[in-house]
Amino acid sequence: MNEQKEIRAIIGLGNPGPKHARQRHNIGFMICDALAERAHADWQSKDLFQMAQLPHNGKQILLIKPQTFMNASGKVLPFLQKKGIAPEQILVVHDELEKPFGSITFAFGGSARGHNGLRSIIECIGKDFHRLRFGIGRPARKEDVGTWVLSNFNEPADELDALIEDAGDAIESSIKD
């Protein structure tokens, strides 16, 4: 996001449970966890998600981690809609196969491009929301994609942690005051 946008909710995509904690598909959860940790924010468990509040210039931005598994991530959207949060005020943080490992890019709108978590969100609110795409690279063989996204990162933990912090910095600098 070259220009700053008013973001009222950040949804990190991932799968719940310790089994999935360091998997490529869970980078959205990892980045939201880092943002919450920076702000000393506590996670609260709701029916379909975990939520923390990120203070930003006198406002609270909701951090959301769906607990519905990736393919049903959109089930958290009615809660945000009841809060009066419009699709263009949402930033979805997700893994991106088509980007090299560690690349961080912002986009607005677009298709799911085979990502089932994005597909679920698009089915609920349409495609006009912000995205942070965190590159996880692609396996050599197309038929290995399912195994790839559900496997743990191979990179050293300190390298991955530094990239997660970079993603948090990028998010914080992109949010409108």
C-alpha cells in the first residue's frame, strides 16, 4: 500500500492448533501474533475466531485469527460487518505461492488465485479488500502444493522471525492515522 488506508480490522489467515503453528499456510497467524505481542495485546477467544485489539493513534484495530480452518475463514466476516467495518477497511494477511520466500507486497482486490482462505472471504464480502501477500515460494511440482503449504518453513527461525517483524513494520506504516 503506497498510500495509507483506513484499516479497522486485520485478518490473519491460518489453521488453528499447535500442529499448524509454524506451517507456511499460517503466516497470517504468525504476523498477527507478532503485532499483538508488540502491542502487549491479549487474545480473546470467541466462537469462530480469536481477537486482539491493536492500539493505533487513539483507535483500536481488531486483529482476527479465524479458528474455522482455512477453507471457512470467511465465517468471521458477519462479526466485522456488525461492527460497521466495510470490506475496504479490512486487511487480510496471507501466504502467497507466486511470490519468492519472504517477499512482502500489498494489493487491493483481485481473485483468490487458488487460495481457499481468500476464496471463503471473497464469497462473503467480495474482492474489494486489502491484502498483505507474504511470499512462501512454490514447490517444483504443482502436485506438491497441498503438502508444501501445510509443511513447516525450512528457513532458520531467526530469519523467518525477522521477516515477520518486517511484515509487521510494513503493516503499521501503511495504516492511516
